[in-house]
Amino acid sequence: MINFNWTFNIQNTVPYSLETQNSNVIKTIGWNIIGKDSENEIKQSSVGGSIDFDISSLSDFKEINQISNDDLKSWVISFVGQDKIDEMKQGIVDNIDSLPEDFNPTPNA
């Protein structure tokens, strides 16, 4: 069975947007999804990207100190689309399933 973890990091904020008069605006979110084989955690794969937001017009502004990882996750899903996320997860599963049973990413370490 493959277990999935999401990781997020805010890569870029705008300290103050003159156009919207909001401070600490998130401009870019970096994200990735990591899949690990629950029976052999050395076998893992990931996919990710970053999203740039148009901050010229903010209709639903939320204070940066009130933004949670769940908020970031929902923004990524909304931007990328759940179907595409599911395709990426299946790609991770396929990649892990293709690894040999004795897979070791650092065989001589």
C-alpha cells in the first residue's frame, strides 16, 4: 500500500501590494506529494510544482497568520484540479511499483 504525504512551502510573499493595499500577500506556493510504500519506505516517489498567483485583484483576502496548511492544500487542488492530482498520485504508485524489491537509492552508502 502506498501512503501519501503533502508538503507545502510558501516560496514568495509580497510584503505590501499597492494595488490591493494588503500586506504579506502570498505570491507563490511550492508544493509536492510524496508517496511511500508502507511495507518498504525506502521505495518512494514524488511529484510537485509551484503556483504563482495573480495578486493584482484579491477578492478573498485572508491574513497570512490565519492561513493553514489545509488552506494551502485547497488552493493547490483548486488550481491544479483534483483529477490531475489523482493522475499524479497514480503516476507515483506506478513508479514505486516498477522499483525492484531490493531497491536501494544509495547502494554503497
